[in-house]
Amino acid sequence: MPKKMIVTCLIFLVLGLAFHFGLRGCAQSEPKETSEQIQLPQPKQESEMSLEEAIMQRRSIRSYQDKPLKLETVSQLLWAANGKTGNKDHQRAAPSAGGLHPLDFYIVAGEGSVQGLEAGVWHYEPLKHSLSLVTRGDKREALMQVSLGQRQVGSAEIDLIVTIEFSRTTKKYGQRGRRYAYMDCGFACENIFLQVQTLGLAMCPIGAFNDAKVSEVLALPETHEPALLLSIGYPK
Ligand SMILES: Cc1cc2nc3c(=O)[nH]c(=O)nc-3n(C[C@H](O)[C@H](O)[C@H](O)COP(=O)(O)O)c2cc1C
């Protein structure tokens, strides 16, 4: 084969590989999941507390009873955060700039802290309303240590972690997309906060943590950047 042809073939091969891996790099990344999947119960559409009462009573609470949560409760909280609420996939419980939904939600559960859920880090799949196991084992203590030792993180029945994949929003809106992604996070978290109130639970938002170490403890995909932790349990 002439030298010129070999060089041309090599160039095409390199370009092909770069294109292939480049595209994969741009694709929405998914957490490394084990085969373990849990279908969540259907969320309820009514509660005993009015919206106004929930707003009035909402407070950040930092100490919790040692009392397990039901799977129904976790289902309700995740639905309020990002559950499907319309016929189209992007129609969710909380609004999102451009319907691009840059947020992911993880539950960190201990042994027996949620009935029917193994201790571990679980990823919420909003379109299936299910949980997928990411990592086994109780990570709450380790999470507390990388959150400036804040005790509520370790003593909560669950910690809910909200992550942002900025590229989902910045690919459309450029740098302004970062601002939108944080706003999306605020909308979703307030939904969770008010749902917490209606369920008689307590919650504290946690913004003070070491980003890189939280990602490491929870084995988060590189592109899922932790934005806010929510410690949740029954109030003491
Ligand atoms: C973005 C954000 C980050 C927060 N980070 C923490 C935190 O790291 N630790 C903490 O104890 N409370 C944290 N909080 C809770 C605030 O301290 C609390 O909302 C504020 O004191 C007002 O009290 P309230 O929520 O009871 O109305 C945070 C709240 C928000 C909105």
C-alpha cells in the first residue's frame, strides 16, 4: 500500500476515534449503577396540610428521631423534587430552564433507615419513578465528615443530594445556563421542603461541604456536581 494511502487511513482512524469519544463525552452521563433497581410506590396527590400551613411552618431543623422512613415517604419527596407531572418527559414537579433538567437526585440511606431499602447511595430515575443502587453501605457518617462535621448530616435518616450537570443547560444558554441550573435547584429543593412539612418530617439544607470529597464519598459521576445536601428525618 502506498505511503500516502496509509497516512490517509491513519488520519481517518484517528478522526473517527476522536469523534466517537467526543460524542460520548458530550452525552448526558449516567451514574455507574448496579443491577439493583427499586420501583417506588405511586406518590399521593393530596395531604392533610394546606400549602399555606406548610409555608408558615417550614423551618430548618437539625435534630432528628431515630425513626425509619417509609419507602412511600421517600417516593413522595423524590416525586416533589423532580417527578413526572405531565404527558411529556420534561414536564416535572419543579420548573427547569428550557425544560433541560440539569439536576439529579441521590438518596443516602443507612441500614434500616428506610423500610425496604438497602443501606447505600441510590440514584433517582424520574421517568421510571424508581431508584437504582449506585454504591452499597451507609455513607452518612463519611458525608458528615466532609460537610464540616455538621451533625445533622450524620444523624438524619436520609441525606438527599442534589447534583447539577451544567452542560445540559449551558449547551443551550452558555454561561448563563449555570445561573439557571442553580435556580432549578432552588425550585426543586423548596418543593421538597414543603412536602417535608406536609409529611410531618424535618429537614435542613446543607450548603457547607467539600464538593470534591462529597463526590468521592458518594462515587458520583464526574459531571454530577453536588449543589445542595438535604438532611431529612422525623423531628425530635
Ligand atoms: C443554600 C442554603 C445553604 C444552607 N446551608 C446550611 C448549612 O450548611 N448548615 C446549616 O445548618 N444550615 C444551612 N442552611 C439553612 C439556613 O441556615 C436556614 O435556612 C436559615 O437559618 C433560615 O432558617 P429557616 O430555614 O428555619 O427559616 C442553608 C440554607 C440554604 C438555603
